[in-house]
Amino acid sequence: MNQETEQIGYYGQAWMSFMEENYAKLAAQLQKCGTYEEVARSVDRSACDYCDLLRKQYAQQNPPPDDPEAYRTWKYTRDYYINSTVMRERVLIAVTRV
């Protein structure tokens, strides 16, 4: 799939919303230059790669429990930690280039 037809994922869309709400002029400039969606795809890929890394690190540092109820709590905590870290460190920033 080439970059122009590649869908913009969850994190890329979140970045676009963040940029439009907080950096409207910069977002408009990126749109005018034709790089806005390309940067959004790049942010999405970077965020997804970071998710994978954090998921591995979390499992190594906090092995999942065997008990089903404890596992649900562990998974909820892991997902919350990963999503909030990715949003803070990869998505909610004013990225302007690939």
C-alpha cells in the first residue's frame, strides 16, 4: 500500500485533532504544503512502534498473572500506561516533519 492510500490510524488522527485544536495555523500551513497527512501517518507509525516496544518492556518488568481476574486488572493497567505514555511522548506534540 503506498503512502497516499494508506489510512491514517488512531494515533495519527489524534495528532491531527491535537494540531487543529492547539496549533491551527501550523496545521493549516502543513495542509497547504501538502505534508499534513504524511506527517500524520508518520506520527501514527512512530506511535504504534512505540506501543509495541512499551508492551514488551511492560511484560518483562511486570509479568502477567495467571489468575483471570488479576490478569484483567493487569491488562487494564498495562493498556492505560501504554496509551497515556504514547499520547504524551509521541502524539500530543507539535511534530512538523516526517
